[in-house]
Amino acid sequence: MIKLLLLAFCVVQTLPLTLVDNGIALPEIIPLLEPSEVKPVCQLFGQPLDLMFVLDSSGSLKNKFQDELDVIRRIVNHVAIAEKFTRVSLVQFSGIQRTEFHFNTFYNKRNVIQAVDSLSFVSGITKTGAAFEYALQEWDPQFGMRGP
């Protein structure tokens, strides 16, 4: 069983987004900043998103660690990562918790994916409650989180 915890916070400001489906790659939600030659399937209006992944890296999930990372990669590939759109943070935990990157560390998919690809399995006991307490401390403007 994959234990990937996902926390998200939406800001009230809305920005135009569009869903692009070119028939070759998976559909993708992108910001609508300027006229594009790509015809959107539909137009969406979304809010900026602060997206935090809380990654379980305890010993019981050693054989599922790459599956957890794959889920994170897929989610990251389907959102518009940018300072004004989606900001991403990642906390990894087992017996200890550590921030791998804050909301204001990366502002593009490539850098987020590279950081996810460089993660190492930690092992140890599972302290989910402590991980949530730690993650809540990361929800702070000093780490790039936007206010309500």
C-alpha cells in the first residue's frame, strides 16, 4: 500500500488556465498568459496552489518508495509550476522529518522533477503524526507559502 500524503492550500485570487490535449501526450493544465496557437479543449479558471508532498520513507515502504516518487512526478507533470501558479514543497519522513525543498525553492517542473529524482530512501520507523506536525510548521510565508 502506498502511503503518500498530499496537502494543498489554495489562494483566493483566480487566474485563467486552459486544458490542452494534443492527442499525443497526456492532457495538461497550463496558465493562459498570452494568446496561444494551441486550441484548448476547455478553459478553466484556477487559483494559485501551494502543494506540499509529505513522503513516507519508513522501512515498511522500502519496496514502494519508487512508486511513491512516480505518483509525485505524475502530479507535478499535470500542474503549472511557477511562482504565480503552483508552488511545490516536499517533506520526507520516517523516524525523523526533513524538508527536501520549500515552496520558494523551485518555480519550474524540470527543477522539481530533478529534486524528486535525487531523493534517497531513508528507512526507519514510521512517525506520521510527527510528520504532520512538522509539515504544518512549513506552511509559513518565510518558506514561500502564500497567505489566504
